[in-house]
Amino acid sequence: MRNKIIGLKPIVDQDTKLLILGSIPGNSSLKNKEYYSCKNNHFWKIIFKTFSKKDPIDYKERINFLKLENIGIWNIIRSCQRQGSCDDKIIGPKLNNLGKLLYKYPNISRIFLNGRKAYDLFQSFFPNLNISNKYLPSTSSRNTKSYKYIIRKWEKYLKRS
């Protein structure tokens, strides 16, 4: 059975320079109203390892750290139908108004796309958006690439931010 799901609100402020876009949060994140709350997702582990910091585990502290680093997070999909948490089960995605967000937060100068689904949707629906963007391998535990490969790619670009 497919459920209609609605993504989370963006976590950005006037100081945000880098926006990380995923497709749409998984069921655990939606239930907890916290980005990347699934314990098997590598997102937080990668963020804190890249910056050589200890992961505080507390969600508010994680978000405060992102804000200190001028990093924001959001979903490219506003709503869709999906069975389970897999991107390949997404049907009928309705996209967030990325142009409006970028207009409201003009300091955002780069976008990292967390995973193939987010990247493909970005390329298909925002081809004329004049902003630096980079595909990065999904931090999902379902990614078949090794953790070592994933973190190497993320570190390479996050350290430049």
C-alpha cells in the first residue's frame, strides 16, 4: 500500500551558503520530524567525521552545528506517494519551490544533491537554475557503494565549502 507523504520544512537561515538536498525523508525521519533520523543512514556520521567533530546525537545540536557551518538541508520533493522508504518506490513527486527558497536566501551559492533521485529530479526540473550543484552518492544504508567510497566523495566536497 502506498502512502501520501509530505516532506519536512527546510532548515536554512540568512547565513546558509551550502544547501544539501535529499529526495524526501524516509519513514523514520518523517515520524520523528528529523532529517536523517534512521540510525543506518550515514549522513550525520559523514558530516561530523568530515569536520573532525564528535556527533552530539541530539538533533538540535546537530542542526546548530550545520548552521554554524552555514549548511542547510531540505528535500527536493515536497510530497509524493511511496511504499516504504526507498526512492525507487516514489510515485507522482511534487517538487518544492527551490527558486523561491533561493530568492529568499540569496547567500545560498551551492547545492549538494544527496543521491541519484535528488540529482536526477534537480537536473530534470531545474536545468536553468544558475547555481553551482554537485551530485554526491546517497548516504542511505541502501547505497551499494562502500561507506569508504561514500565518505571520500562527501569529504572531498564538504571540505571545500
